Amino acid sequence: MKQATKALMATTLSALLYPQHALAVTECPVNVQSLFTGDDGSLWIIYTNGGSGVITRADPDFETTTSFAMSALLASRPITVRYAANGVACTASGQHDLVGLYLR
């Protein structure tokens, strides 16, 4: 009985600390092949594996994302791209739900 209570408490605590929507993202480790800017100020980050991500100028993270992408390209460093949706194919082109980059 005690173990069942502990398991239930751990599951409940986990659900409260890590809500399901917070885990529903996709992270793709990629290398930047090139950058394109256009389409009314959008930045396209093209990956060596054929995929690409897009961020618009209206996005509050536009400047930081642009800086990270340029740094990765110039230094030949890999990045991890985070998309808002769960299950995004990392080789998909033109993904518009890019929400962050990690410079690795």
C-alpha cells in the first residue's frame, strides 16, 4: 500500500512539474549549410541534411536566432533546433514553428 501511494505521488508530482504540453517539442541536431533572408524579412536556416527552418522578423527571438545561426555557420559549429510541434521531421523544409536554437 505504501509503495502504491509513493508511486501515485511521484506520478502526480511529475505531471505537475512537467506538463505534457511542455514536452511536446521536437529538437533536431543539425549543421547550418547556408542562410537566406527575404520574404518580407524572414530568415531561412538551411541545414546540410536538406531541411530548413524559418523565423519571421516579427518573432521576438529573430535577432538572437539570426546571431546564433550566423555564428554556427561561420564557426562550422552544430546547432540543435527546437520546433514547437511534436514529431517534426528534422529534414522537413520550411518549418515555420522554429522556437529556439542551441549553439553546441
